[in-house]
Amino acid sequence: MISLRGVGYSYSDTGRPALENVSFEVRQGEWIALVGSNGSGKSTLAKHLNALLVPMQGACFILGLDSREEENLWKIRSSVSMVFQNPENQIVSTVVEDDVAFGPENLGLPAAEIRRRVDGVLKVCGLTEKAGKAVYTLSGGQKQRLAIAGALAMGTQCLVLDEPTAMLDPEGRQEVAALLRDLHGSGITIVQVTHRLEEVIDADRVLVLDQGRLDWEGTPPQLFRLKDIGARWGLEVPPIVILRERLVAAGLITKETPPTAEGIGTALCLSSSKI
Amino acid sequence: MSIVVENLSHIYHENTALQTAALEGVSLSIERARWTSFIGHTGSGKSTLAQHLNAILRPTSGSVTVDGTAVLPEKKRDKMDFREIRRKVGLIFQYPEQQLFEETVRDELAFAPRNWGVPESRIGELASKALRAVELDDSYLERNPFALSGGEKRRVAIASVLTCAPDYLVLDEPTAGLDERGREALLKLLDRVHREGTGIVLVTHDLEIAFSRSDRILVLDRGRCAGLGTSDEIAAQLYRQPVSGLVLPEVMLTALKLRERGLRAPLTCDAEKLAQALIRERRRSR
């Protein structure tokens, strides 16, 4: 779906490059988590995935299209959508369904098709009841789901989300996480940038960026088995995630158990009453 | 060897319109061999209490004695042995990097020993030793402290207190504003200082640090003692009666929830420890 080959990028002629020789593939339907501390280059990398930035060295192919060729931009951006940290910055209308319809209208689609898409994505994102409501009445989590709905209405096949939960409260974070799980289940490719490791548990693969280089790649359980995540990358694995990993590995709880005290407590009591 | 706080009250701006009671009737004994933590919400009085321990603040009523030397009330300050108290108790404020003022790290580290009258010939050795304790080397001695990174500045500031080898080290939110790497390095440093015989008094709202290391925890709530006990006792108490602004770490909360539902679980913040205990318990019951 997306292929990066030796990508390098610098914001200035002097100083350290923001990205250096980064290569990886994103396969159709995969969920990739891109993690790293502040300044590791993860946002810069995310912006290459739908050609908001183009490589200075190497190349980035999206659906086989070279992002350096300007005539490819339209096709690239209609199949890969970015969702940013602050939902406020990407909502353009004052009414929920108008905002979702904005993209499809610009595609020049017939009214009936627009209606069908808007209703469809609002349902997927759990916002059907909010269709006619003013955007300002939504919570942070609902606004971020609206931003995702807007991207889906464009018929996107791949979502690139840059710290989509950074500005949300715990409840909003869980709503967005649940939506991403649903979308992944329905075949959407997901690239999620985050520094909160409790959010990578559902990903198929985790890529760790450090000082602009791809430093590690593996599955979430492999990542959580590493001992030196803090010292090596300045990332923190929340202890509750470690607890959950160990209990899942030992078969005491299922891998659907959320990484919370309540979730693990309930799952353990259920499984112990079964014996 | 202990700091004894008895029925301590502190009122800011007493007898003015701005009068505020920051501490009311707090008592505890801080043993040098122990790690003691003060926890509480913003405004609970924990920093005010910490600043009494080396006589930066003086009691409005009640008493504080450091290994027998009294921190006297303001009106008796002329009779107080400041030198003895300050030599015994080193205080590191929140954001200690703001205390830096010299042109080189060497002068920064030499400042306190010079004031104590340590001969110049010994100061270099003390400075090097303190730098090593915070995992910096002698190449830092000639550097300008203001040109260091945030984490390095903090370590130099801490080293400048360690040069005097205090018997007790009081730290007010020392991990605030540090990233994970800086936080782990600082905790490792404190663990070592503690092992080598310095009493640690930690003011924090990071309950994970407090529960994982403290021998004794004091809970402050609006200037009053809302709990004093071991980590296990305080965790169980906060679970039964939450104190606003104090959120139990998730792993410990899991253990408390399991206990409440009749399962056996150790009270710990350590995920590996809890996981192993639960797995063992499950094997046993099969």
C-alpha cells in the first residue's frame, strides 16, 4: 500500500536531519503504530505518507505512485487521509452532517450518493444521533470521531493519524481507540502516530523512531518484553500495560481485555470463577 | 537519628487580611534510615512542611527538631543554630535549576563548601565526587551551567547540595518536568543516595514513586494530616476513602479491586510482581 525507500528529510540545511534513511512497507489492511519521543521525527514521517511532505532523499510510493510527481497528488490524497492532533483544526462546518458532506460535495458526487456516504460514515463513527447537531456541542472524543468520519466519507482506504488522542480525556481516548479497532476490522489501513504505548496494543506492528532513524520494528508483545524502553527511547510503557501483557501471555485473561484496573479486575474475577 | 515534628502549625501572613493556615497540627517522626514521602493535592501544605525541615520556614506553633536541634519560631530566630540544621538537612526545591547562578559548574559546586570553610584544596575533590554521584564527569567542571540541557542543569543543582553530604535530603517534586529518561535516572540516583545512608524526604504527587519506595507516607489534605502509615496502609486507606487530587496507580488499583472481590493479590505498583503472584496463585488453585 505504502512503501518508503531510504527516505531522508531536513527542515534546514544545517543541523541534524529530521529523517534519515527510513525504509518500511505498510501493507493493505495493516495497523501500524509509529512511536517515538518528542523530536524523533514521527510527525515528519507521517506527513510523507500522504505527500504533505516529499522526500529529499530516497522515495515514497503510495499505491505504487511516486509522491515526488505532482500529477500523482490527487490520487494519493484521495486514498490516504491525515487526521491531526487537534480536531478543531480540521472541522470546517458548524453542523455535524454538513462537515462530513463537505469532502464528497467537493468531489462533485450526486446528492443521493453524498447522503448515502454521510449516513454510512456517521453510523460507523457512532455519530448518527449527532447528525443535525452543532459541532460545538460535541465532546473532544466526538469531534475527533467527526474528523475521522470526514476522511472516511472521501472513500479513503488508509488513515494516517498523528497523535489523535493527545488532546482528549481518558473517555475520549477510549472512544477513538474503539473506533480504530472497528475500522481496522472492516479493512481500513491504519498508521497511528503516538507516544502513549497503551494505545499500540491493537496494532499489528510497531515501528520505533529515534532521532530520525527507524530503530526498532516488531509486534506489541515483543515491544513490551523489551527491558530498556525508557532509557533507550525516552518512552514509557505504562505498568498496567505490562500487567495486562503478562496475564494475557499466561492465559489468565483474553487479549480483548482493556488495559485498565477495572477491565483486568473484572476479567480475572470472571476467569477465576470458571475454574 | 530523626527529625521530629510535633503539632506543627504554620500560618502565612498572620494577623493580616491575607492570613492563611497552611499547616494545622501536623505530627510525625522522620527516621534517617527511612524513605519518607509527603503526598497531597496542590495546596495541601506539603511544600510548607518540607521547608520547615531545614528552617527556611519557622513554626507558627508546635515544634520541629532535627536530631535534637530545634527549629525555633520566628521571634526566637537569633537563638537558632541555623548552621547545624542546614548542614544536616539539604533541601532541593522544585525546579532546582532555577537556583543556579555561578559562571561555571565548578564555582556552583564550590559555593556551599566554601561557605562552610572547607579548605580550597579539598573542594575540587568534593565537586568531582558530587558530579559523579549525579552521573556527570569532570569535563562539566568548566562549563557554564546555563548552557546545559534541562536534565543536566537539574543534576548540577542536586550535586551542589550533595557537596555538603547532608544527613537528610528533602526534595520537592524533583521529577516535575522531566521526561521518562530523566525521571528514571533521577530515581536511580535517589535510590543510591538512600542506600548510602542519607534519609530521603520526598514531596510528590506521583503516587507511583511514593508507593514503590517509601517506608512511610504522610498524606496531607488542606494543611492537615489525612493519613500516616506504610505504603500498604495508605494505599488501602485511599481506596476506601479517596482524597481529592490523589489518584492511585492503576496496577495498585487492580490489586485493591481483586482483594475486594476476594482474590489474593499483593499490594504493589510493580506490574511484574503482581502478574507473577496472580499467575502463581492461579496455578496453585488448579
